[in-house]
Amino acid sequence: MPVSVTNKSSTNYELPRTAAPVKVCNLKYQNSITRGNKATADNLVKIFFTEINEELAHLQIAIEESNYHAISNIAHKMKSAFAILGITELTAVINEMEHLSTMSSSIEIINQLTQQIHFRFTQAKVEMKYY
């Protein structure tokens, strides 16, 4: 049975339930910068989810408006935010989005890349719920 998660834009993303869920987050970097302080780490996670929710909403608007400059800026911000939680598999996706937006082309591909980001973000939310 899939796990259903709804983001702020009311888009419903379904995650397939597997016998062994794939870990999305690698918290080694976060633990090193917080020096293992659980309260600081928890606060960082809370800020991450709040900020990324807002950035994804802004990104969707920028895509709808084909605002390549805004897409590039948002992608750049998200890259470092995802790195804090060790979601490194999105680095190439976000780099590609940033590259395409600087060329002011391929809004369809940028939109597809955004869906990949949404999917991994949703997975991270489910994973961090049990952190």
C-alpha cells in the first residue's frame, strides 16, 4: 500500500511502500555541523522543511511564469539546503535545473526535474518523521 503525502500546493505525491525503504537522508554532515546537539539538529530539520516547502511553491510559480532567473536562484538555494540533510542524489538534478535556467530553455525538462525534487523531498519528510 502506498504512503500518500500532500504538500502545500495540494499536489498529492504517492510513495510506494517497499519491504526495505531506501534511505534518502544521510545525516553525517548535519551531525558534524551541530556537533551531535539533538536540539540544534531538530531545529535545523524543522527550518529545512519549512524553507523547502516555501521554495518549492515559489519554484512552481516561477516555472508557470517561465521565470528562468527566479528558477536559477531558487535551485541554487535548494542545493545547499538539501546538502545539509545529506540528500546528495538531488545534486545532479538541481545542477541540471540551474544550468537549464541560465540558458533560458527547456521549461518542460525543468518541470520534470522539479517533480523528482518533490518526490525525494516527500521521501525525506516521511523518513525524518521517525528521526
